[in-house]
Amino acid sequence: MQYTFNRIALIVLDGAGIGAMPDAPEWGDGGSDTFGHILESRPVHLPNLQSIGLGNIRPLQGMTPASEPRGCYGKCTLRSNGKDTTTGHWEMAGIILDQAFPTYPDGFPAAIIDRFISETGVPGILGNIPASGTEIIKQLGAEHVQTGKPIVYTSADSVFQIAAHEQVIPLPRLYEICETARRILDGENKVGRVIARPFLGELGNFYRTENRHDYAVPPPRVNLLPALSDEGLDVVCIGKIASIYDSLGVTEDLTAKNNEQSIDQTIRALQDDTRGLIFSNLVDFDMLYGHRRDTEGYARALEHFDARLPEIEAAMNDGDLMIITADHGNDPTYPGTDHTREYAPLIVYGKTAAAGVNLGTRGSLSDIGQTIASNFDLTLIAGESFLPQIK
């Protein structure tokens, strides 16, 4: 069967929002602007993103709009009730959530913690507060090493996170504990993700390792990934993508623990003989720089991605399309350590695709999923395809 594009590479710059949405004040995020504030912090060198059309989406300091952008450009509204990883990625795949996943600004109820201790057999827990993952291991890491009690914490997201020193609670045991937590957290307490957060080091020098593992709520089967794989198309997932969708519809899961590895795996996947979707997440923007409010680190990471963009383009065939977007915002200049409710950038490029088309402000991130689906003669339940504009 002949499709407009044989493959579509969907690259998510995790947390790279491009300005507050109208309802951002209701979420405590009025005035947030991840891309805007980073580019205001210092000159940020992004010539490749600029040439595709990043500066055409909206005015950005130090970035002149391209007179003849090589790609198409716009921004996507997050229509779902939420601003977390699962919500944003699910919406890309055609799932719009009317009810947000539960959050725990005061920690988890005693009934959940008691059951967690009982069913996992741990000697108790430490924490049970919203916290930065790096800060809580500084505060409680030594006590954890002394007592063997895992550190339980959450954030503004719908997450139940379990931190443990790998030499105190070995990885297989930590993962087992997380699987039990995932089973316990159901019904009204069905959090979006249970996350294993292993760390190493000594007092004063604890550091998180890259052995994180996510246990997500399985998404409804009616979404982009199973729709594609059910038709015999490839669904190659890179980084944490497979875990976000609980591996539903995934035909190949390529491990990547950071931006560098995700870019390498995206290039490798483009060099393979596949047909369908290559879906990657660049986690460092969010995990290392957004949550830690490291504006300079975020700027360097954007420059690094931009510098490697030509390698990704070089690996693309004539029949390939690349879509660059985000799942939510995470403005490193904004107070607190949480995600920010922002529009997601939309940049679309293909060697045989249309160029210079303003795709406008899309009504939902699900427009991306609907576009990918329609390219492969499929239809999702949500989203409006922009495929006719980019052919």
C-alpha cells in the first residue's frame, strides 16, 4: 500500500513548552514560558531549529523568523485535564482525559502506606511528601541506608516514586516493590505512574542512577500505537515511550536513558528498514533541567539537540516525516519544581513534505496522532489531521 509518508519520526522534547495556555493561571502557571524564558536568559544558538521554523511559531528573543522555513510550524493545545507526562503522551495518541490522574500534595493516605508496607514486607518507609528526587535523597539517603526503609515521595504529577540505594535494596527487589505498589494503587488512587528511583553513592554524594523504571497505567486500547501495529506497521519506541503506554502496541523498544542515547537510537531506527512510527522521548530537558530549575543546563541541552538535528535529517529517507513537539511545559525559571501548563511546539519536516506552512494553534495534541493515523489510512477518535496541509 502506498502512503504519503512511509515512516513518521515523532520526537518529544520532554517539558519543552512554548508559552502559557489561557487556563495556566488556574494551574498556578500564569506567565510560564519554557522556550521563551530560556531564550531570554542568554543567547541560545539553535540555527537548525530556526531554519525549520521554530522562530516562526511566535516571537522568541534572539531568534529571527525564517524567511523561507524548511518545515511547517505551529503549536498544540493540551486539551486534557492535566500537565504531566502520561497525560501529554496519551493525548498525542488520541486519548483526551477529562478527569486528571489523582495527585497527593499532602502525601499518600495512611491506608495506602500501611498496605504498601504490609504487602511489600519493607520495614517501614521514609518521606511520604512531595519532593524533588535529588533533594529527598540528600535529606533522607543516610537514614535509608541505616534503616533499609525505602523513600516514598510524590510531586505535582500523579506519581508514586520509590527511591532506594542499589546496595541496600537491589534492583530486582526494588522493581518487585514497585510492581506491588502498582497493584495497590487502583480505583480512586490509580496514579499515572509508579516509578523506581534507584541511587548510589555515599552521604553527601548520593546520585540517581539510570536504572529508573516506570510502571504506568495501561492506556485504553483505542489509541495510535495499537492502531498502527494491528495493521502490521512498525511501532518503534525509544526511551521511556514504551513504559508510558505500558508497551501496548509497541513492536520494538529501544533502550535510551538520556538525550544522547535517545538521539543515537532515533538515528539507528531511521537507518533500519521499517515502515510506520518511530517514537522517541528526550527526557533530560524535563528530568535534569526543568525540575531542577537549571536554566543554563536546559539551554545547553537545546543547543546539543539542535547540533545533532542534521544527523537525524541525514538518516531520513525521502519518504520519511519528522514531527518535533513536547508533552507539557517545565519552565526552569518558574517558581517551584513542577511542570507548567503550556502549549507544545509543533515543527514538521520531511524532504518531500510541504514547507513554510503555518499550522496555527491546534486544538489538541491529538491532532498529531490523527495526522499520523490518517497518513496510514486509519482514524482515531480524537484530533484533527493536518496531513492535507503538509503533503
